[in-house]
Amino acid sequence: MNKKRTHFLSGINCTTYWSKFRGLMFSKPKILIFHLQKPMHISLHMFFVFFPIDLIFLDAKKQVVEIKENFRPWNFYCAKQKAVFIIEAPQGFVKKKRIQISDAILFS
């Protein structure tokens, strides 16, 4: 049984068009938190990101609705669930923090 947990996260907030467009392209591993205007299915690419990452998709209540681990460079991913927040984190972050579907993730 999955016991709901709450995780606290510190990362860089991506709220502008430019920060969302750039994401992790041409950068080093770090945690980015994308804020979307409304719940939506999102498609992501890993062009010009030269290291694998973990993706965490959250609803408006900041609860995990989908997880994609080990998203590798030069690939695409289409989310199956609608999300309002997307977290891009270094590979292994999900496993290290033991994040699961329905967990809550709090950030400022």
C-alpha cells in the first residue's frame, strides 16, 4: 500500500516564457519547477540537455500524478496525466527521495 508522504523541495521556479522554453538546455543538473497556467497534458523534449533527468508531474494541489524516471537526452516524452507543475530533477532524485504517485511536494 502506498502511504502518502509530503516532500519539501528547493529549486528554481520557471514562470516566464523564456525560462520555460530554455529549461535545462545547455546547463548543468539542477532542480527546476515549471508553473503552468492551467492543468494540461505536456510534451517535453531533451534537445541540448546532455544528462538524464527525472520528471515529476503535479496537480494544482501539488500532489504527484505522474513520474518519469531516467528521461534521457535527445528523447521526447508526452505526459499521460494533466499537470499544473512539472519538476525536472537530476537522475535518481525520485528514487533517492522515494517519491511516489499521490505524494505531496511543497515548494515556495
